[in-house]
Amino acid sequence: MSGSSTYNILMYSHDTYGLGHIRRSMAIANHLRDENTNVLILTGSPIVGRFPFPEQVDFVRIPGMIKKTNDDYQSLSIRIEQEHALSIRTNIILATAQTFKPDLFIVDKEPHGLKREVLPTLEWLKQESPNTTSILGLRDILDESQVIVRDWQDKGVYHSLETLYDQIWVYGNQDVYDPIEQYNIPETISDKVTFTGYIPRKQLTDSTRNRIRKQYRILEDDIFILVTTGGGGDGCEVLDHYLAMHDYYPTSLPLKTVMITGPFMPKAQRQEIQQRAKRHGIKTMPFHPKLEDLMNAADLVISMGGYNTICEILTQKTPALIIPRETPRREQLIRATCLKERGLLDFIPWTEVTSQLLREKIFSIVRDRKRYINAMCNFTLSGLDTMRAELEQLKKNTSL
């Protein structure tokens, strides 16, 4: 180990936009930490400081980048060129690894990091710190098969998976979606793959449900709807559909609603949403640090169905209606389709949402709540337990 009794884990989360990567990284870090295990998260998230960090977990903030197109990224806060910002990020990542001396390096989602910024660190670890285990952590679904295969071929990812990574952890179930098959992962690489299962979040009790409903003046017989679009940078249309439904049925919707616009929604859009929501008695807020508390109290969650939101929904066992984004990636649509087939949720395709269909789906799911809850109760979220077992094995191997 890196010290006499300390095991160091370094995690990289590029976080160009949204909340998903940092929330997933924090859930993993919180579970893998212990009194002898430090976890340090490299992140570009501009709001990482809003989350509570437990003991043995800390973060290094690298300059934020925002995605303009698939190949164009711009500095989020400081006015410098893309190349300059990426150079700063690359050097901070490498220097942190060289100084922190991790026993385990976990890279989230992007095998090379943003614009190849993690490659120098992976190569340095392989050459100068061969006892460090490098792991690529992949969410269940990245995108359509042909998109990922072409992208990985063009960028030399398959070669990196074979030569720079020791293991690949897929945070999903192989029988729900199999990236080995879908992304043409050859046997030389697939032997490194462990399917951890989906990553559960904090388990909450009925006292949380009662406290939240009391806080927002929601009676036991009220139908409480939580509408959330994650970071909110691309979620305005979902919120617009929900408010349009209230405009269409101004007197016949017995619903109590809390709407999370997301911290990255443009200010003008957020203000417009807030004004429209106020007319229908809908409470809005840009961000909530304990979204799972609201989910636990809700009778139905409406969201776009990103990986982390789905894990939170499945953990709280709250029925959900998903309106999955289809651009620039079809990952959310594929996930919603796979999980609907297992009876875990329902969804409306992005281009098919109408006020009438939205209302119909909401009341259909609420009437059938027990069926969805039973399906979720029978769906095991094994992600953290599997990772913990893998970590214990790595520690044993390190101490041999």
C-alpha cells in the first residue's frame, strides 16, 4: 500500500456538464472509504462544493469545461482557449497522481478522459507505478452500438483498454444491457469486465417521507409529483410539457408538485418556468442537495432518466415516468426501453409528448403503483457491494 496502513483511491470525473458524474463518483467514494482508505476525487464540476463530503473523502477541483459540440469544449468560468484549459487540467491530474500515489485509480466513463487528458496519467502509472490498479468505470449504457464502436475505433480506445487498464467495472446488469456484445469488446478485453450491478443510493425510512410531505404541506391522500431534469442544461422542454399539461387541464389535476429546474438551466429559462409554475401553485427550486429525500416522499417521479436519477428512483422504489433525451446520445432512450421491458418504469418518447398523453400516463402509473413498487423490490441493486468485494480482493493482493 501507499503508506504503512493507508490505501489511497484516486477517482477522475470529467464533469463537463450536469450532475451525473460527480453524484456517481461520490456514491462510490462514500461506500469504498473507511478509516484506512482515502478517496480523492478529481472533478471539473462547478458545484462539487455544494455536496457534503464525509471523512476520508476529498476533491481536487480542475478548471471546468463545457461541451459546445461533440469536439468543441470551452472553459466554463475563466476566459482561456480550449488548449490552454486542457493543458492545465492535464497537468493537475498528472501531478495529483504523482503526489497522491494511488493504489487504485478509477476513471469515470471516458477511457481517455476529456480530450485525452487522462492518457498521460494512465501511461505514467503503468510505467512508474506498476502496482497501481487502473480501472475504467462505465455506466450501464453509453450510446447506440454503432456510435460507440466507431468512436472507440477512431480514438484507439480498444488498444487503451487492453494495455492501460487492469479492470473494467460496468455499473449495470449484463442481462439488462450487455456492452461486451453491443460495443464489440474482444475477449482479450472482456476478461477484464466485471458487471457490478446498478449503484444503490442511501436507503431512507418512512420518517423521511413524512417529514418532507409535512414540510411541503402535502397530505397523505395527495398525489405528490416530483419533476426533475438533473443539471437542467437540457431539461427545459420536459418542464415545459408538464406545465403545458396544467395549462390544458387548469381545474382537473389533483396533483401537488415540486419541480427541480437544475443549477445549469439558463437563468432566463428558469425564471420563465418559475413564473408559469407559480400560477399553478407548483414549487420550483434550482437545486436540492438531497434529491433522494424528495424522491422518497413522492408518489411519482418524472425525469429524463439519466443513470444516476434511475439509480435513485430504483433505490427509493418510487414509480417513475421517463421522458428520455434522444440527442446528442440515445443512451436515455435505450435505458428506458430496457427497464420498461422489466416492468420497472414507463416512458414517453421525447417527440411524442402531449398534454393528454402525459396526463394519461401519470394517472395510469399512480393507479398501478404497487406493481411498479413490487418490480423494483425484486430488482437487486448490487453495485456497491460488488465494488466493495472487488476492493477487498485488491487490498489482499496488494498486501501479499
